[in-house]
Amino acid sequence: MYLEHGFGYKRVAKELGIPEASIRRWVKFYENEGMSGLEEKRGKSKGINKGRPRENPLSLKRH
């Protein structure tokens, strides 16, 4: 709607019922990276020893 129809951020946000900041962020990601910029990136760590370490299910938990 923003790119193809020239609607403003506010109008797109109102039409879709979502925050204007989301529209701005999505447009920025799309303009920088194309469709791949819109893919979910959370939880997709790359490389060994990245992200949160797994808990050992046999270890004693501290309270």
C-alpha cells in the first residue's frame, strides 16, 4: 500500500489497524534487503556457540 499505491504511513497503519512504527520498520527492511528483509530473524542464531546455552536436564536447579 505504501510502495505500490503511495499511501502514507499513517493511512496504511490505520487501514491495517497496526502501529505506524511497524509500517516504517517493514518498509525500511524491504528497501534495504528486499523480501528477505521481512523474514523472521529472531531465534535463528548462526554459528556454533551462539544464542542462549541449553540447560542440562539432569543438572540440579538452583532456587
